[in-house]
Amino acid sequence: MKVKNRKGQEEIVGFIVIVVIVTIIAVMLLLFSARKPAGIESSQEIGNFLQSSMYFTTDCKFGTENLELGELVKSCYNNEMCGEESSCLILNRTFDGLLSAGWNLERYSGYELDIYSSQDNSTILELNAGQQSLNSQASSLSLLLASGNKISVYLKVYAKAE
């Protein structure tokens, strides 16, 4: 009879060891998942910012109407003028103001904006401010030209180090 009692005790000890191992693994997984980087928007929110910014009304006038930012990007690509000022200068000024307001450096470490032609990889506009950090999110969108070419707009935002 003593052999049977000992076998039952060994099974209980084995069960407790398995429960302890599973508990340790569960706690480790919870710790790793809880360590999400804080302080930066998701790439979907950055994408929403890019989408909505393309409808922002700019100072560039063609005829009686002011161009939206998306049209101004295309105008800059085509080297067109807005009155007596280059559309690229207005694009630079407008996007710089939007980025400074939307991703201010008091809350974020920095940002990078690249606008380029997908066909010939020519740069239309590059803006960056602040400092890079390891924690970043990015998003992009494409604008189609009448010729069928694409213009890519890429925005990367860096979180402050904590």
C-alpha cells in the first residue's frame, strides 16, 4: 500500500510543477504584451491625417478657387505657378504648418515627410523636424496624376523616449 500512496504523491507534485510552469509563461506573456510603446499614434491615425490633409484648402489660387493640398502636390510636380509664387514654395509652407500643428515637438520627438514621384523617384518635397527615435509609426498614400503616374506621400512620426 505504501507504493500506491507514493505514486499518487508523485502525480500531484508533477501536476503542481506543470501548473507553476504554465503560470510563469502566462505572466511572461502578459509582461511582454504590456510593454507596448506609449506616446505615439497608430499608423492608421497617421494615414487619416494624410488623407484629411489632402483636402486642406491652400493659399494657391487658380482662377477664383483655392487649390486643395492634394491638387497643390500635383501642381508642384508639374512645376506650375500660383500667381507669382511657385506652387512648390506654397506646398512647403503649407505642409510645414500642418505638420507642426499636428505633430508638435512638445509631444513627439520628430517627424519625416517625403513626397516623391513613384515613376522616376524624383523628390517633390522633403520635410523633417525634431529627432529620430526607435519608436515610430508611419503611413503613406498615393495620388494619381492624369498621365497615370503616381505621387507617393510618406509620413513617419517618432515618439519621445520615455
